[in-house]
Amino acid sequence: MRLLPWSGPGGKPCYLSTDDSDGYVSRLADHIEAMQLGAADKLREEALQILEGRRIDDEEDMALLAARLAGALGDVLRVANSRGHLLAKRAPS
């Protein structure tokens, strides 16, 4: 079972049950994971620039940055969890 990089109704995790790692849904999941990781990396760079330059003058802006970072971290953790399960499945016993 592969944990997909999106949630189902009610925020529940979605899983894919297939042995075909080159199927449409698997490739779509790979693409979305790559986009999520890229977005998280860009956001991390932006956050570092903001924090180093102390360019946030407003508590509301800081709260927005924190919310965006938390969302990106959630995406990255989901990808890591999914890939960790895939690696464990492929590892020799």
C-alpha cells in the first residue's frame, strides 16, 4: 500500500494498492510529491531570507509564514512516510 500525497474526504489518508509503480496514479503521485518537495524547498529559502532580514513587521505576516511552513512540513512528512514504507517494502529481509 502506498500512501498518496493527498488526502481523501475528511482529511483521511489515501492509499494506492498496486504492484505497478509505473501506473497512472503512481506517476501522478510521484509528480505531486516532487512538486510538494520543490514548493517546500522554495518556502524554506523564503522563510530564511525573511527571518535573516527581519522583514516581517506584522504578527499577521509571521502567523501566515508559520502556517505556510507548517503546511509544507506536513506535505514533506507525508512524502517521507510514503517513501519510507516503499523502501521498507523493497528492502531484502
